[in-house]
Amino acid sequence: MKLYYLLALLPFIAILGGATFVNKVEPYVLGIPFFLFWIILWAIICSIIMFIIYRLDPINKENEE
């Protein structure tokens, strides 16, 4: 298994594992409770990580040529 595939575990760990530590209503970030902000933030970061994995995967580079 390639090392960059382990990047896919990062959002899983952050959302599920981190939820126990950030399960708070206050402080408010951008007008929403911190826990909701945490979930939204990691949904965006997850998309970025999946894009990075897509770009690093050599199988996808074969299709571009």
C-alpha cells in the first residue's frame, strides 16, 4: 500500500476521534457551534486530501496522457 493512501485515514480519525474532544457548543466560530464548525471544516479538508491522493496516484496519470 502506498504511503499517501494513509492520508485517507486522516479525515476519518479527525471526524470520529476528534469529535469526542471537540464536542462543545461554545466557543462559537463564524456564528455556529464549535462542533458543527469542526465537522464542516473536516468535510472541506477531506475533499482537499482526496484531491491530493488523486493527483499522486500513478494510475490516474496514465489516463491523462
